[in-house]
Amino acid sequence: MDETREPASGSEREKRALDWITKLADLPERAAGGASEREAATRIASWMEELGVAEVRLEPVSSRPRSGWGLAVHGAVAALGIFVGGFVGAALAVLAALSFRVELRRRGRWLSRLLPAPESVNVVGCVRSGAARARVVLSAHIDAAQAGWLFAKPLADFFATRAQRARRSGAPPSGPNALPEAVLIGAALVAVVSFLGASGFLMSLATTVAGAAAVLVAALGLQWAMAPCSPGANDNASAVAAMLTCAEQLLAQLPPDVEVWLVGTGAEEVGCCGMHALVEAHPEWRSDRTFFVNFECVGGGALHWIRSEGTLGKTGYPPLLVELARRIAASGAFGEVTPTDLLAGTDGHVPAQHGHPALSLISLDENGVPLNYHRADDVPEAIDLAMVVRAADFGAAVAASAVRGDAGPIAIV
């Protein structure tokens, strides 16, 4: 490490973070696999080099279709099954429900194989150590999402209210993908029961409702797929700025026998493809020596570390960095930082699933949704720059503490 490099002052760091955020948000249509995503990777590579990271490269990533297209295809196949009826209709509706479940819960590809998935890219920087005893991997995704009607504030508040009611009742809260999954399962059940010979007024009503619901899912998915990208200032340029700010801090502080990796992941919005590619490319990384710190939407609201996440199935985080985050937050040195169980997904769950100690930081509004999430007003002017820097410093503190071995056996039993 270059121990002579001193981090910039607080005001300078905020000003530089705003510059990074603005230059990413100005790129049009920064969707996974697009030209603007690659340009974002190129710009981030140059910023890594400015921080003193000599080894920087772009790596191709196999992507997946836009999430909106996937939702539209599954809804359309289910609606077609209801319309066709009989054995073929039942088979189509069941296929739609099974495919959606497999693709969202297990990362399989059934119906989505019919859709285009342009190649994405990761930008990877590394400060190596000849005999590294530990490794810190900092990450933030570089692509932006389509700003569809599904993410309008009334719908965000609706899902937040459902989650709060579930928590109060003691039931596990369901993520936003639980509703279309329920629609597809319902359509499959109606189609199968109809094929088996059920008839009458109630059956006709169920068929009409199931078909209309499937059509609505398809229409909303189609609108989402065709909507323009949000500027992506909070989601996720703010996190890229936090990652770079955190890296500068760690490069000045960590001992020379610790490697630091910076990864701007591509295609996060379509299934965390860039992070999956990174982790799968490095099976040699031992979980007792490699610590992941991921940043996601840290531009406004209240700052949290994530204990579990997922839009359908839930992924819990290994305890080591979660415990360190709790201890460091309790010190009060970084303001209020609290845990959350996220009804969405971030890149952080990927190394967590592979057993690596991982920390994922996110800031949320009162309704449990990131600031201007997937909306056209996700612009640099709305970003809380002090929050970006605070998230970076908190992540650096947790990473440095992990490298020192501060967690102790209580966190890893």
C-alpha cells in the first residue's frame, strides 16, 4: 500500500463524490449491456487509476434479459394459457409459474432464454500484495434501471405498507416479486382446474380474474421493459462514489500484506450477473481471508447494513462483518447506522451465499425504499453527499476491523 497517500478532507471528498455521481448520471440509458454501461466502466477505471490503483481492467460478463421483458413474457404466457384452455392452456400456465419461480429463486433460465441478453462488463481494479494474508473487496454496481410505472411512489408505499403489516403480525414480509408469483400460480391453478372439467359461474369468474391479472402483469412488465432508464444518481452512482471514497481511505490505512480490490459490477439490475461472474472467477479466495463490502443506493435517507435480503427467497449474511457493523455502529462514531432486512436484492448476497464474510450498506427512506428508487427524478441534485461519505467511512471502518481480526470467535461460531 501507498502509506504516504492521505485522504482528502471532508468537503473535498463530498465535492469529488458529486463530480463522480454527476458524470455517471449524465450517461443516457446506462442499462445492462448498453454502450453507456461500458462508458461508465471506462470512466470508473480512470478514477480508480487516479486513486493510485495501477492494475485496472474491464472484464466481459454474461448478462440476462431486462427484468421487465421477463415479467412481460411470463405474464403473457400465463394469459395465453387461460385464453387457450384445455391441456395446452394448462401446460402453458403451469410453465409460466414454474419458470418464474425457477428464474427468480434459483437463477435458472427457462422462458427468458427466448429474450436477448447483451454482454455486460465489470470494471476491476486491484492493489496486490506479494504474500497477502487478507483481501478486501469493495463493490458497487454501475448499471441503472428502467424507471417503469411499477416503481411509482404509490406502489412503493403499497408494498412498504404490506411489509410493515406482515412484520406486526409476525409473518415474514414478502418482497415485490411475491405478487406476480402469486398471480402466475393462481393462473396455473385455474387453468389446471378448468382442464380437469370444472365449470359454472364461479369457474367463469375465476378464469376471468386470473386472465385479467396475468394480462396486467404482462402489460406492466412490457411498460417497464420499454421505459427509459433512470439517471441512476442514487441507484447506483452514489454507491460507486462511496466505493471509491472508501478505497482511498483503505489504501492509506491498510498494511502492505492486505490486497484491496475495487469492482464496479455490471448487470446487477438483471440478476447480479457481474458479482456472480467475479465470485465464480475466483474460487481460490478463501472465506476466512476475503472480506466483501458492497455499497448500494447510499445517497439519502437512513443508513443501514443488511442482515438478510431477497425479493422472494431470503439470503442471510454470515455473522462476522454483520457483528462488526453492529459494534462499530454502537460506538456512535458514524452517526446512526442500523440493521435492516431488505425486501429487494443487492450484489452483497452473492458472496454471502458462497460463505464469504460480506457487508452490504444501503440507505432507505421511511417507507423502506431507497431515495427516488428506479424513478426519473433520481438525479444528482437530490443526493445527500454527507451520507455518501459517511457510508464510505463506515464501510472502511468495518473492513479495517475485519483485517485486524477484531470480530473474535463470538462472531464466527
